[in-house]
Amino acid sequence: MNSREQKQREKILNGAQEMFMTRGFTNTSTAQLAKHIGMSKTTLYKHFPTKEALLEDALSYTLDDIEKQLSQMLEDSKPPILDKIHNFMQVIVTHVQQLKLDSISDIKHHAPHIYSMVTNRQDQIIDKYALKLFNDAVEHGVFRKDLDQQIAIDMIIQSVKVLGSPEYLQHSPHTFESIFQHVFKLVIEGNLNKEIKE
């Protein structure tokens, strides 16, 4: 793939992610998407043979970007560990702010295999990067040594999975973003060493 094709592909993925998250998967036609990004349907189909393939790649592209941001953040040795944890949360929150309940429900209903792929990948990303951060926090004396950090991460993942599900959110006054922030705050504050709390 040459650089022109790569730029076209990225433009399609960014436009698709934006439209699928704001209008929904079933409410976005390939014709609307082609018009939105300013290219022909022929060019669109050259890169993506089906709308489902485009959805899967657009969501994977977004998750790749999140993972890249988190990796760069972890490699930066300058910020204190609590700042890094706050920055981690901000990266995730910035991502989830783009998610609309109707769009998530739409994908879950009409493309369940893609919904499952995305939620599994989100869990893997949180597990991989948060566990590293939490273990670093233990080594720096910020988090308690008597708590298993894998359990703390699993609590975040499972709580967000249940409380952030479309079924729960439909009957909750909270957004996915606020639920994630509440859960993360509860786990972090319960994990802090007594000296840090004071």
C-alpha cells in the first residue's frame, strides 16, 4: 500500500468511526459515509469490501491509537506515578466520551461478533497497561503491598463491563464515562497507602 492509499484508508477509518459512533452502524450507509469523507463509494469499497469490515477496522484503528497513547505514556519516566495513573484514566475517558449509548447498542445488536471483539480488546488494554501502572505504584510505595493488583484491575474491568453495558446504562442516570471514573476512583482510593492518603 503506497502512502496515498494509506492516507485514504486513514481518512475512511476516521470518518467511519465518527459516523458510526454518532449516527449508529445501521443508520450510516456507505453512500452517506463516502459523501461525508469526500470520496467515491468505489474508493471506499476498494479498501473495505463490506460495511462490517469497515466497522471492525475502524474500531480496531481507534483501539490501536489508544494503545499507542498508553504505551508512550508509560515509557515517559518524568511524571510521578499518580500523575501517570490520572493520565491513563484521561486517555480512557477521552475515548469513552466518543461512545454514544444508542451506537453501542446498535453495534451489539447488529454486529455482535464485532462488539465482542472490541470489548475483549478494551479489557486486554486496560489489563495490560493498568496492571503495569498499579504494580509500579506498589514499588513506589504509593499503592498498598497487601493487595493483589490483578484483582484491582479485574474489579475495574468487570465493574465497567457490567455497569457500562447498554442494558445497565439505559436505566442509569450515569454515562459510561462517569461510571468508569467512579469505579477507577474507588479502586485507586482504596489502594492508596495510608501515608499517601494523609
